[in-house]
Amino acid sequence: MNISKLNNCNSFGKKALLTCEIKQEPKKNKIQATLYKMDPHNISDIDDVMYSKQTRCILPDFITSIEKLYPNKDFYLLQNDKTKEVISCAQTSHHYRPIQISNGFESITFENPGSNTLIEEMNVNQNYVNAAEPLLAYIVKSAGERFDSTVYTSFNQDFVPALKRAKFSQTKLGEFYIPEKRYATLINQAEEHSQIEYLA
């Protein structure tokens, strides 16, 4: 028996992280939803990402992660419990941000140096109200548990209007971020609005 080969093939599927309530358009009926962390090595998780039009933004890196033994990105889906429709999705990674970088000609000074979480991609289903809020709350909560000083995004609040409601600020370089001191505000607001219950 080849033990190492068996260990490399272990696949446990998506992991439920929280449950919440989301209002669905047009009547604003409340529905139950679950946030999952997706496993690129699980066939059913691959299907969930590949066959939803809401997940196109995370699909390329998710497919790349299938071939990696230890993927360096995290993928999340918030799904309608009844219909399995994707309400929102995101892709994150973790980085160390220096105080300053130089290319020999000029130097760039960064605000908020230190370890941080970067939300690389995010999409929100327009059929739901505040669909990004529970997802953002979990990402920020996870960043706090990792002692990340900041959560950054690679997009602006025109793309995801929830950033403004979630108290994200803008740096002089135009980046949107939320510092550690405002994590609790975002999390508490989302827990109250969406009746969040953490599972992991």
C-alpha cells in the first residue's frame, strides 16, 4: 500500500463556515444561506465553481489551484441553501506588505505595512440585498485570527458597493482597505443585519 499517495488524494469537500439570512429581490424575502470554503481538490466543489455564472472571476485561479498540492489562495462561496444559487464569491491571498519598495528610480511608500489579507476577486449576485456583507465579515474575522493588520481589495467600491457600507477606506494610492481597528465594527454590523451563526 502506498501511504503517501493515499494522503495526497484526501478530499473532504467544501467546508461550511457560517449560516446567515439574506434578502432576495424583488420582494426582499429572507432566505437561508451558507458560506463555504471551497476545496480545489474536490470534484463537487469544482462543479460548483465551474457551472455558476457568478463565479467567473475566481474560476481561472481556482482551476490553477487544482494542480497544486497546497494552493496559496482561499476560495469562498455564499450559497442559497434551497436553490444552491451563488449569492457572492471571493478569492483571497495573504501577503507581507513592506513599508517601502524601490525600483532604482523611485520609491513607493505604503500605508499599513505588515501582514495583510488581499481580496483579489469578488462577485455579488444582484438578485440579493447586501450579498457581500456576510462574506466580507468572515474574511475580516479570519484576517483578525491570523493577526493580519489590514484587509485590502484589488478593486474599488464602484465594483462592490458593499465596501462603502463595510467602512473600507481608500489609500493615497487608490487602494481600498479596512484596518484592524475597524474589523469589529464590520463584523458586528454584518452579524446583526444577516443573523450570522459561525460554524467554523
